[in-house]
Amino acid sequence: MTILRRLLPLVVFTAWVVPQAAAQSTVFVVRHAERADAGSSGGGMMASDPELSDAGRARAAALAALLKSANVTAIFATEYKRTQQTAAPLARALGIQVTTVGAPATAKLPEMIRSAGGNVLIVGHSNTVPAILKALGIATPVTIDDSEYDNLFVVTTGPQPTMVRLRFR
């Protein structure tokens, strides 16, 4: 079963959620897709800036297919290849540029999102996504294991931000 087929329920859910939140921004937050060096054995160190694996490219394409009708008006990603490559298929599909945000600058994202207006995709890392969600006003702590690439956090902004954590496998 392809990733896209497994995402069909998520697509239907997102198509329902986004119109419900039309008066507010919806922020989609993901960790980058699978890295080419993920799961490598032998005790060697992982590369500091790896490309996406074949599975990662497939997941990035599935993310683009999922969000292409979600009225995303801005995409933010860190400077690393894996986040840029995760964001690229959606950016191409929508004809928009990915705004590069240095990994340590996550505290600036809420203001950047407000300035962008509309719905936004943020592509981060297992160690930055929790901080991004916190900066967006989500009080519930989130952890992401190094082996997890299937989380999609849907945050509805506003006075009382809400979050739904979805997994697409």
C-alpha cells in the first residue's frame, strides 16, 4: 500500500478541518521526512546534512499531495537539505518559495506566521518541532523519537490554540 493510499483518511480529515478553521490560521508542523542515513548500522556517525532517502522523497510527495488543497500560503523550513527537500514538492505545487529559518530561530516563528497570514507549513526536526509547538501556544509537551517521521501536527491559532497530532504511515 502506498503512502498516499494510507493518507486518504487524513486527506479527508484535513479537508474538513481547514474550512472549519477559516477564521483562524492553520499551521501544519512536520519533522523532515526520512533521511538517507537513517537506520544505518555499524555504529558510525550520521551525516550532518544528509539528503532524503527514497522513502523520505515519497513521504515528501505524499505531504504535498495532502496539503496542496489546504490553502497553504507560506512554507518555513530550516537550512538543512532534509527540511528543504521535504518542503520542496509542496512549494513547487503551489508556486511559492520556502522561507529558510535557522534552526535556533524557532522563537521568531509565531511572528513570522502572523506576518505571512493564511495557512502555513513548517518543516523542522525532532528536537525543534516541540519548541515550535510550544512557541505557537501549545501547552501539552510533545516528544518525537529519532525514528519517527510520520507526525503531522495541525495547529489552529487564536486566543486558545489547539492541536491535533496525526500520524501517516
